[in-house]
Amino acid sequence: MNSVVLFVCISVVLLSMYGGGFATIPAYLRDLFGTHHVSAIHGRLLTAWSVAGVAGPVLVNYMREYQLEHGADRASAYQSVLHVMAGLLVVGFIANLLVRPVAQKYWISESGTKVASQNSGNIQLGHGFVACKGGTGTLVELAVVWEMLNKSVIPAKPFVVLGDFWVPILERVRGCKAALAKAPGVKIGAFSHYLQRLENEQAKGQEGKQG
């Protein structure tokens, strides 16, 4: 088992798998944890990989120096080191086997994703928007339309809110607009434009009620 040729061949095979391992990591993480936070999880994995890349050589060098100080010759000083590294690989392999996919109760429903996609498509097809009194779902839809208008994802379209239900929300946004206006270097042109449109439509609705 002291063949140099065999050692080099095995090393070449192992090194050839290095890039393949990186290529399969995103798919592996997706299967375990889903796609919602896969980028953050991938980042933590690479951070751990980097820590091992720094700590590994330090450990190897320390063990080699320890062997040399206790009379081992330079040729055999790495044997114990390689045995320890092989043991760490076994520990890592077992730890990986103990990892389990995220429980189904924490999954994000595909139906919710489909509804969000359908809403986005409907928003782009609409010629105008009217927000009536509603719950959190209506509030989310209002925010999505507003943001798409504000970021010019869709062209300018009529956007009307009806009823006193929206007054506290408009007041809150008005306060945010005032705070942003005082911040140096902040541009809120589109934001102000659509807020003013909402305020005007709200005022018209109040006048209609009084009439």
C-alpha cells in the first residue's frame, strides 16, 4: 500500500470531484430545506467550509510538529495526521447522515405561490385598481400594486381606495413620506405621486358621501 502511483491516481480522482461537489450543493440544500432560504443556508455552508479551510492546515501543522518533537522522522510524521483527518471525514459523513429534511409543517404551500403568481399576472393585465374594505389579504394586494407602480414595474394606472377603512393607512404612509422627505439624498418622486393620487381619491370619496 506504499505505491506512489496508486496514491497519485486516488488523489486525482478525489480532486476531480471537488468542483462536482460544489455543483451539487444547491440542489442538495434545496431537497433538504426547500428554496425559500436556500441562498442563506448556502452562505452558512460556505462559511463553515472556509473555517475548516483555515483551521485544517493549522491542525495538521500542529500535529506534524508534535510528531517531530517526539522523535518521529519527517517521512512518517504525516501518518498520524492523515489518520486523524480520515477520522474527521468519518465524523462528517455520519453527521451528514443525521441531517433530516425540514418537516412538512414548515413548508410554504405551492398553492400560495401559485396564487401570488396569478395575482401578479392579473395586476399587469388590469387597466386600473380599486381597493375596497378588506382584511390582510386586501392590504397585501394593495401593497403589491402600490410597489409595482412605485417601482415602474407596470405603467401608471388609476389606483382608487374606497371608504374610511384606508384613512389610518394613508395617514401612516403620509407620515413615512414626511420622514423620507427630511432624509438627505432620498428620492421619493414616484412614491409621492401615487400617495397624492390616493389622497385625492380619498378626498373625492369623502365629498361624495357628504353630498
